[in-house]
Amino acid sequence: MRHAPNGPLRHGAPFAVNRNIPAFMLSYAMLFFWFLKYHFFSLFFQYDSYLSQHGGSSNAYTEAEYTCYHFEVNHEYLKGALERFSQFFISPLVKAEAMEREVLAVDSEFNQVLQNDSYRLLQLTCHTSTPGHPFNRFFWGNKKSLVDAMENGVNLREEILLMYRENYLGDIMKLVVIGGESLDILEKWVVELFSKVKKGNPVRAITGCDIPIWKPGKLYRLEAVKDVHVLELSWRLPCLHKEYLKKPEDYLAHLLGHEGSGSLLFFFKAKGWATSLSAGVGDEGMRRSSIAYVFVMSINLTYSGVERIFDIIGFVYQYIKMLYQSAPPEWVFKELQDIGNMEFRFVDEQPQDDYAAELAENLLFYSEEHIIYGEYAFKQWDPKLIEFVLSYFSPKNMRIDLLSKSFNKDSQGILCEPWFGTSYVEEDILSSILELWGDSPHIDPSLHLPLKNEFIPKDFLIRNANVLQNSVNTNYPKCIIDNPLMKLWHKIDLTFNVPRANAYFLITVKDGYSSLRTCVLTELFVSLLKDELNEIIYQVIYPMMGKHPMIMAGVAKLDTSLSIIGHKLELRLYGFNDKLSTLLSKILTIARNFSPKIDRFKVIKEDMERSLKNVNMKPLSHSTYLRLQVLREKFWDADEKLACLVKLSLSELEAFIPILLSELHVEGLCHGNLLENEATNISDIFNNTFSMRPLPLGLHNQDRVLCLSSNESLVKSMPVKNEVELYFQIEQDKGSKATQLTAITDLFGNIVHEPCYNQLRTKEQLGYVVECGPRMTYRVLGFCFRVQSSNYNPCYLHQRIDNFVGGLPDILEKLDDESFENHKSGLIANKLEKDPSLLYETERYWTQIVDKRFPCLQLSMKFLS
């Protein structure tokens, strides 16, 4: 449940600052949200159709205390979209005859998260909260909650309209408009279109806020859907909305969630008890509300760790006691301050609809002068406030949840959470244990504060001063090295002028995917290598717990990822360019000398086993998995890999690693604030670190896809949730004609998207997920229709999709010239839209390089025009 900000204004200004809406009536709020999004939009002003024809889209989300509606559209159609958007809040239709359909829409959304362990845990927290507290309720909405209300005499339509009249008021709503017009014109449009939004600023008290959220001294054991073992420790903090310039919760999250030497995670990994740890105040409405903040430490445990949870909690309190014993060090705050200021100074631009939604949310929480800067600000050092917040980290203020697949179904006193059906047990913790945690007799010497960060950049010089703008040689990446061992592309940034660079490398290894056994050994090697690299990488990566909780953001604003793509390894480094080559050198040096240790081998192997068991737990990813299983010439099934992994030994892996790295081919892209000679120096790091033979040319590209004949039909049936994906293979993406076909396929997708959604989702209510669009599978073009449902079986879904596909010729036949031209110009505008940041541009270039289809964008434009 990721939801956030809101819409209009203090009348007459695009930015307005006021209180957020205290509304915990989520079932009604979500139902009204669906009425607005589907009923009003599609029937009254054809809002979705208007956006679709003009290169736009819309979305919305509901949180505990606010709802956000947002859209994007091609710039020349902004006012037309705003006219339709403003009616949202002025004269919404809530037709009684549409009630049942919209209730089903709410229910479909709820069913999407029914098997999500995180949401099940969050709802259990609500269910077991103290009676009378605002959190002690159902925090979603579904058919049962709404139908039960009606059966108890509630007039649902009147309640929805009452909620609208009481909450959709201009004085407590926020609006952000981003457009190419001048601020004067944008403000004129806002005043003209939104002045009829009803004024008002209701004041209502929320009762029960003064009582504890949960009962102290309790442990909740709950059954997981996935094969996971997660220990969550939660502490209630006071609301800290007004302390955003000091961010005491982020300061403590940085220390408690650190992963380097001396940290809790480093200690737990050495014991073999945990594989990962995150800490901080989450972004969910319940955890960052006007009522309270909830600080959560989430620890992913090994089997051994599950048996030692009380020991683990004891060491957590040893670390907290260590923080208590001395004044908070100011250098930690200064480090966070420098990073925040650096990131704000050189912030990456993001898609404008995302940015508008983010700013609208900021209007709820930050003062007017800090709407843009607030999330980055570490301006006021206040050690007393940090000590005050730290005082809340006590056993008597702590909630303990253990989410585990190894839940004992024979336990005494098993209870059931009524909405998600989660089985759980509530246990009392002995007072003697709570007292021991509250005053640990000693602190393990392995626990200490992190070291100062050596990777924080200092060189922000922009390198492109002497490079000619619009030069043919600088418009696209240029191949600067091409030899049997390496092919390297380079492009210096001339657009964004930030001291950032991205270096991507695709490393083809010997026998990495040639058999089931070598595939599993390669994945095991990569997982162990990532584990080995964790300490050095964490100096440039840690969980920034501010606006976007538990998202990995660079401490030194460098980030890295290592993953497997088919028979190749992909290494990515991105961020500030100052320390990029230093980081790459350290990573490759560790990789060259890497020798797995038996204790980590056991832990990572266990973690891989759980991951393989969980591969297809997400239905939407399962359909993609099954499609690739059918189409790829060589595809190793997750169950087969699991059976193979269980039998592998450390000695087998040790013997395999030298073979894997004996022959390589590296293709890379260096893009950003790097001169050509700096990119060449980066490539030299590979040559100087590894001494290996070039991989034979014939082994560089081994991915092949099954070619389906025009009269062939394949059905892959598996026992999964009700989901159907229809895939139509078109043609190999090769040559100028294929590029033309890709452009036509994109246009076809743009035209049929809205009628597909309207028919299968809005009218037939088949399920929450209804989508269609092009698919590129190893340079083979296709088109997919996909529906996921909680109410209908796959055969029926297949029949309804087939029926819609059968009606497509009629839809295309009825498409008038004006609508066709609107769709075409909208798609052209989308493709010509400039990349919002260096990272987006790098991703575009890298995709074309990896697919051997660079440059294809300009050809696509040619054929659409």
C-alpha cells in the first residue's frame, strides 16, 4: 500500500500550505477514489481517453491521511486536461447504479495484496493495536467491509458524499502544476479552473491518540506466505513532522541500520544469524502519521537466527546502550548534512508527474520555503532532541513480530486475523527478560560506531568545458575500445552538467549458463561475491530513511549492482564520478582474490534456496517467467535449480570459479562527467586486475528464442493464481523494416490500451490488473494481453481476452482520422520527450547497446512521421 499527497490549494495559488486531512475512513476513501477515477472520468469527460490520445496517463493513491491524484499529458494539452481534472473536485458523480461495480474495484485492489507478507504483518499490527486507538482498525477496504456496512444500515452513497463534502475542501487541499507556460499563465489557469472548489477547513479531533499503540511485553509469531524469516522490532516515537530540519529519526536510522564494521548487521552476519537489516521510520501512513512515528528495525534471519531471536534483541539493546553512554557525535550529522546538501545541489530530475506528486506531498509537511529542499535538509544539529528520541527505544515501548514460514501450526492458542486470514500466536515475554534488555550488563566490543566515510566525493568539476556542443561525435556513445577482450563505449554528458557518471559492464563468462549445474554454480558465486563486497559497497550505500524509507541510497551518492542476465554478469556503477574508478578497482580486486568461506557458503546457500522457493510467489512475475520458459531455447526452471543447489558443496564451487573467470568478454558504457581518457583508464582497471583469455567470439551471444509459426498456438498451463497472458509473436527486431514494425506496434499499443482497460477492467470487472503492450524478448518483438483476477478462472479470462482481441478490427475500423492523428502525435511526443536525468539517458543508450540495436530511436521517429 504505497500512497501519498493531495491536489488543490489555498485559492489562487499553485502552491498552498495547510494541514493534512486526518481521515481514517479508508474503506469509504478508497471507494470514493474509485468512483472518481473510473466512473466520473470515463463517463463524464472521457478523461482517460483524452489523456491516452494526447500522450498522457493518470494514476492515484490513497494513504492513511491523504489521497493523491496526478496525471501527465503532452504540454500543449495541459489546460484541457486541467479542465477535466478540476471537475474531479467540483462536481463528482456518485451514481447509485454504479455502486456495486466500484465496490468490486475496491475488492480487486485488496485481493492483489492478500498474499503479501508485508501487508499481512502491517494489518496484524493494526488488528492487535490497543482497542480505542485510531490504528486499531482495518487499514484497507474490500467488498466485505463495505457490504457489512450496508447490511448494518449504512447508506454507502450518502457516507461517500459526506466524506467528500467534509474533506474535499480547498483550504486543506494542495495543488502542484508543472508546465512549460509562464508562472503567470499557470496561476491564471489554476484560479480559473479551481476557484469553484468548495472552501472550508474542518477541525476534528482524533480520539485515542493518548493511549499506547500496542500492548507492551508481547511477541507475535505469524505465518508467512513466502519462505522467509523476518524479525521486526517496532518503537513508537512522537510525531516528528515539525523536526524535518533536524531529522533525529534519520540520524538514528543511519546508525542502527548501518552495515559496515561495528554495526549490528555486521555482527549478526558474523554469527550466521541474519542476511540483511534495515531500520527507520517507514513511509506508510501508519508509520509516519500526525498521530505518531513508528521506527521499525527489520531483520531477515537465517534458520539459525530464528532460534536466537531473544539473543538478537539483546544485542540490539547493547548497541542502543552504547549510543546512550556518550553524547551523539556531531560528525555523523555533519556527514549526513554534507551528503544531503550535495544531493540537493546536483539532484537528478525525475519524470514530471512523479515530481508533481512528490511536491504536493511536500506541501503537507514542509514550510513554504522548504517545499523543494525539506527532504534533503539536515540544517539544525540538536543532540538533545536525538537523546530524547533515543529514550523511546526501550523494551516497554517495543513491539516484536516474527514472520516465518516455519510457523508452528500445532502451537497452543493460534488466532486468526480476520481480514487477511493470517494465523498468529501472541506470547508474553517474561519481565526478567525485558529488564535484562533494558539494562544490559555489558556491551560486546565488536559493536561500535561506523568509521568515517572515505567515499564522499570532493571533486565536482564539470569536464565538458572544451567539448563542442552538437558535435556529431558527441551526440551518441562512441566505441573507443574494440578488441577481443573488451568493447567500450563512451559519451561525455553535454546536457545535464552534473558531476555524475554511470559505468555499466556486461561480462560474458565461460560456461556460466551452459548447463543446469553451471547456471546454479554461477548464481551461487555471484551471491557469495555480493555478500563479500557488502562492507566496502555499504560505504557508498546505506538506507536513507527520510522521505523514501528503506530505499538504498548512496552515502557517498555512488551506487552499484551486480546481477545475472542470462549467461552474462552485469556490473553497474552510478553516481558522483569522483570516486567511481576507486570503487570499481576495489570491487574487481576483491572479485579476483575471492575465495568463499564455509560459514558464509552455508548462509548464502540457504538464502538462495529460500529465494528459489519464492520465485513464482508473485503472480505477475510468474506469467513473465512462464512466457520466457516457453520462448527461450535454454531456460533452467527454478525447481530444477533448487534440486541442484541442495546437492552442491563448497569444494565444487571452489573448483568452478577459476573455470568461470578463465575466459571473459566485457562490453561497457561510460557515460556522464568523464573524459575519454578517464573512460579508457576505467577499462584499464579490468586489464590490470584480471589476467584472462578473451572469450571466443562465437560464445558472446547465446540467447535464442523459439520462432512461432503463423498458425501455431502454444498453451502453458500451471497451478497458479487466476491469471492469463496472451502473447503474440511478431517478428525479429532486425533491420530498418523491423524498426518500422516496432513503431507500428507501439502505435497499435497506444490505440488499444484504453479500450482494453475500459472493456476488461472497468466494464467487465475481470480483475485489478488488466494491461496490454509490446514485449521485446531477446530482440524478438511481440505483443501481450494480460489479466489477473481473484474472481474468474483462467479459461473464462482467456475467453474474454479472445473476445476483445476478436473485436479489435472493429475498434480500429471505427477509429476516425482525428483520433488516429492524436494517438500518433502523442506517441511521437512521448518518444521525443527528453530524458529527465543522466541515469534515464544512460539506461536508454545501454538498452540499445545490449540489444545491438543502437541507435534506433531516430529510425522509429522517421517511420511514425
